[in-house]
Amino acid sequence: MAATHGRSGVIQISAVGVGQLTSWSISETVDEVDATPMAASAKVYLAGLSDGTVSVDCFWDASDAGQEDIRDALAAGSSITVNIYPSGSTSAGAYRYTGTVTITQCEVTGDVGGAITTKFTGRGTMTLGTVS
């Protein structure tokens, strides 16, 4: 697969697009479980539980339905379905990450030299697949 430019990415919360998107990231980890027995000559590790963090950065838009859905999920303490389309295509065969995410943080930032931005962060694992 050839390189894909990041400028076309699309994020949907359920089926609602998130507007004013500037960047996104997915971080995946697996717990490292030490299973080293006594008298071993080297450490032994087992893979534990997987975990993930999803971050979405946008220009702040209080009237955007996608951003509002994320803020509502944070306030309610509920999980949301997140779909990330790295190439921007939502057509059949396009790659997408999908998963259930619990929003854990919303940060809004403004300064004299730029537009107001917002960053949403959530926890949950994402799965890479294709749109059917």
C-alpha cells in the first residue's frame, strides 16, 4: 500500500461526522506481565490486556453535531462508537478504524495568536478493517 496523506481523514461518532478536524491519533498498548520464574537466566514476559487511547483535535465549534456528541458522552460518562477513516473515504473497501471509546477528557484552548481549538481524549481499543 502506498503512503496516505493525512489531510483527508474523517472521524464519525456513530454516523455523525466531527467537523473542523485538524488531527487524530490512536495509541495502542498491551500490558507487560512479568512471568519470570526463580533461577531464570533471563526475564520472561506474557502479553496482558490490551488498551488504547484515541485523541481528536479540532477547531472549536460549539454548534458542530459531532463535537457536541463527544461533549455529551463525556458529561454522561457513556461510551461512543468511533469510526476513523484515514484516507477520508467512507466507501466500500476503504480502510477504517472502529471501536467503542469512553471519552475521558475535553480540553478547549484559546490564545491571542490563533483560533480556539479543542482536544478530545478517550480510552478504548480500535480495530483496523475495511468498510463493507
